[in-house]
Amino acid sequence: LLEQEELLGRLEVADAQSAAALAVCEQLPSAAGRLSEAQSTMRAQQSRCSELEQAVEQGEEALARMERELEALRDAQSDADESAQQREMARSESERRAAIASEQRAVWS
């Protein structure tokens, strides 16, 4: 009788363990689905991250190009300013010489 009660107790424990294992097994498909969704989301986020990294890289390259272009424009403006200054100096010198020549002609006349 004692053996039967002990055996019955073991069977109840085994039954409870089986029920717990069955509950876990029943949750596995749901957990697997959630895991699959999480993996899909992660792949989509990795893809988006790669796209953003490319966009940042392209933006940095564009910025570097614009900085080079701006520097070239500044150089060209500086050259143009210097050329205009030289032309103004040449014009002033030409006017000065013309005035001197005019004075000399007036004196000789």
C-alpha cells in the first residue's frame, strides 16, 4: 500500500511535469512567430541603417565638393578683384599721362 501511494505520488508529479512541458510546447509556435517578426524587424532596421550610412557618406562627399567649389569661387573673385584694381591703376596712369601730354602740347602751342 505504501508503495502504491508512493507510485501514485510519483505519477502525480510526472503528470504535473508533463502538463508544464505541454504548456511550454504550446507556447513555442507563438514564441517562434514573435522571434521571426523580431528578426524581420531587425533586418529591416539594418537595411535602413545602411541606407542612412550611405546617405551620410554622400552628404559628406557633396559638402566636400561644395567646399572645394566655394574655395575656387573665392580664388576667382580674388583674382577678379586684383585684376580690376590693376585695370584701375592702369587707367589712372593713362589719364595722368594724357593730362601731362595735353599740358605739354598746350605749352608748345
